[in-house]
Amino acid sequence: MTQIVENVNAKQSPSFSLDNLLKSDLFERENSYLDSKYFGMKGEIDQLLITETAKDMGMQVDYYSKDLYKITYQGKYVLFCGNSALVSEAYRACAQQKHLTKDLLARNGVPVATGRVFDDIKAATDYFSTLRHPVVIKPVTGSHGRGITTGITSVDALQDAWKTASAKSNKIK
């Protein structure tokens, strides 16, 4: 199945493709991250992006160890665990099933983007026509951003993104 997520930030960014990457100027100059607010910070980039974004949104972040932290919003919290014996199978399942993670966060009062899970492109296309654009298409299962396409504003782009996500999962969000 594929997941369609409404891009609440609604910035017009082109869909990622290897062809666009190869045509870009990224290979003509050195990549420098010296100006990034994350440069020099300790920790894994995924943890930094999650915790710093939570802080920017006014949420409280409590660190218990290198890989264990809690984000609190309006009196409700979500516990995040890295690779650790402290990670339960329930947490692992939620982390691997994006729609479960989103449901868990929403039930605990954390704001999440709207979206639905589909296993048929016709239903996904019908739903897509009801949303503000751009949207994000991603496989329900997976990690490290594989199979995700952002900035989708047309049915043609939706169909291309569906093919990309479907190569990673039979359920698309």
C-alpha cells in the first residue's frame, strides 16, 4: 500500500529523482554543511532533526541516554528509542509501519499531517484530488526515506511516485 500525506508546509519543491540530481550543480561544487544549525552537534542526524524540530515547535525534549529521549506536547508524550534493548517490539512495529506511528502520535495529541493508506492507485488518485498540494507519497514500510517522493502536484507525478513507492512496499501512504 502507499501512503499519501498532505504536505502541510506546502512549499513547492520538485519531486526527487536521480535524473534531477545528476543534472543539478551538486557535483560541480563541494558540499558544505558549515552553515547548518546541525553542524557540530552531537548525535545522529535523525535524532537531531526530530528533537530540534520538536523544540522549534515549542515541545519539551527530555534526554535519558544517547538513544532514549521523550518529546512532550500539551502534557502527552512519545518515547523515542534508538537501537537498544530498551526498544519493545511494539515500538519497532510502529517505527516500521509509518501509519501506525502517525496514529500513535495523533492519539497522544501530537499534530500530524492528514493522510490515508491505499493499495489501489484509483482510490489514491481520487483522494489526491481532494487535497491541498503539494503532497508526499511514501511506502508504508521502509526506512531511510527510500521510496518517498515529495512535492507532488499533479496526477502524472502521483503515478510516478506510486511506482517508486510500490517498489518498496505493497501498501502506500
